[in-house]
Amino acid sequence: MSKTVHCDRCSQEIRIRGDLVTATMFFQVVPYHEDCYAKDLKGAKTLILNNQPINGFSGNFLTFIAIVVFILSFFINDETMIYLSILSAIPIIYRLYSFIIYERHLEK
């Protein structure tokens, strides 16, 4: 894969998937080095900037739970379940976007 991924904070190239941390900023997925993320962004948490990484263990766990809730919402016969399925689709879409745009271009 020839696409290069650059850190949003220091603008240096990220070469290894283990050094990549993706987070949401202004509803956009942005890549960071693990060190840049830990130093500057870990403490800030707002609606616009979420300090939970999308591609870490917690992000993968949240995506798994969202997939389970998304599937279960189709088996419950209630009109309000459509809202739950839409809300549970958001972390799934973020995780897929992070993988397709950034992670698949890096070495393991």
C-alpha cells in the first residue's frame, strides 16, 4: 500500500500500525502518533473531541458491543428501536472508516 499516513499534530509519517491512534475531532477521524496523542489529547474530552481511541482495545470493544446492539435492535418489535440502531451504527461506521482510510495502509 503506497499511501502515507501523517500525524495530525507533528505532521511526521506514521509507519507502523501499532504507533497509530485514531480519534474523532469535529466529527472527523484524524490520525496521531501514540506519543502525540498521549501528550496532548488524552486529557481533553468534549462532544467535538473524544479522548477514546477508535482503533485501540476500547474502540474495538465498543464496536463489538455496537454490532451486537445493532443486530439485536432488529429483533425487538418496538418503534423506538430504529433510533437505537442508528445510534449503534455510529461507532461501527467510525471504526470501518478508520480502518479503510488509515490502518490498512500501514505495516503491522
